[in-house]
Amino acid sequence: MSRRDRRIGGAGRPRSSAPVALVTGAGRGIGRATAEAFAAEGWSIVVAELRPALGRRTERALRRAGADTRFVATDVARPGSAERAVRTALARFGRLDCLVNNAGVVTPGPLARLPRPALDRMVDVNLKGALLVSRAAIPALARARGSIVNVASQLGKQGLGDYAAYCATKFGVVGLTQALAGELSPLGIRVWAVCPGLVDTQLARRAVGITGRERAGLIRPASVARAIVGLATGHRAAPSGAAVDVLR
């Protein structure tokens, strides 16, 4: 029987014999690499992605690799979207073992000149989105005694000029991680943040203006994905609430 074999249980709901991860922003970059890394470990994946074309592309790639997966269009900052993503996980697989809050946006620039919509979007996606999706997922994660991994940044530990709003959101993600670790410990839910340096993603390259040969020194998305999946699977040890650096 395949490790991804599924069974039917309870009220006719489909259930997965494999653990299930919900990854936000899974259409590209760190999110897609994380979905692929979970799939390689035999997990089922919910691809929660704002852009349908990217989400479906990831879904197709994972299925070609043999993973059991489901795409759900998700704007983590929009009311009801987080709940819909969690409902999709439970309806499709009957369980949820790990939430990865990866969705993020960045618009650099001096705070005094930063357009208000850009500031609002960073707060809404990077911080409020992590709050909302975590809130929606907690009951299911408690049943599984699962985990939450929040994708923060080195800019969640040290401020940098022209990135004030982004830094504020990522410092907030680290604080959220620490607070939830204590709050959710009685439920058996572990919580971590990963704090990568500059990662070779389209989002980061555009924000920093890196092209061509300069990319050679950037962190690969797969390195961040390995850290995330290692924490979720227990292959990488860190206390709940830790903000784990990923620097290479």
C-alpha cells in the first residue's frame, strides 16, 4: 500500500493516512520549495496561493511527483479566506498536521514616502495574515498535536533603513511565534519561526535589485524549505517558540 494511500473514515469524510501540511504562498519561491519538500517526505499538501495560475501549477507539479495535494485560492488578508483554506484541508484530507505561514510581500522605501496601500498590504499579509490563518488552524492542529512554522526573516531580528514597515511585520511574526508557543503548549502544538537571510526568490530580487551573477550568494529556497520541514518532522531540533536562523 502506498504511503499516500487514503482511507474513508467518519461521516464519509476523506481521510489521509499521511500527515497534512497547509502552506500559504505555495505558488513559488520558499512556499513552493516547502510544498515540494513536504511531498518528498510523504506528506499531503494544501497549496494555499493567491494567484490561481501559480497555485495550480504547483498542484500539478506535486501530483506528477506522486503527492496527494489540493490547491485552494487564498488571500490570507481577506476575511474568510483563512477559514476556507483550513476547511479545504479538512474536507479533502480529514486532518491538518502543520501550518506554514509563508505568504509575504515587501515594498522597500523610506517610511515617510511609502504609499499607504503598500504599508497596509505588508501589515495585512505578513502579520495579520499569519494571525488569521493560525487562528483558523488551531482547532485542527490541536487534534493532531501538530505544529506551526512562521516564515519570518533576519529583518525580524534586526532593523534596516528603507524596510521599516517590513521589519515591523517580521518582528511581529517573531513575537507571535514566541507568544503562541506558550499559549498553545497545553494543546500539544509546537510553534517556530524561520529567519532566513536574503533568499533567491523573485520577491527578494525585485525588492533589493539583484540580478545576474549577484544571485550566486543568495540562499536557495530549498534550504529554507529543509529547515521548515525538519522542524515539522522532528528531524531538526529547536524549542517551541524559537526563531531559527537560515543563513546558507
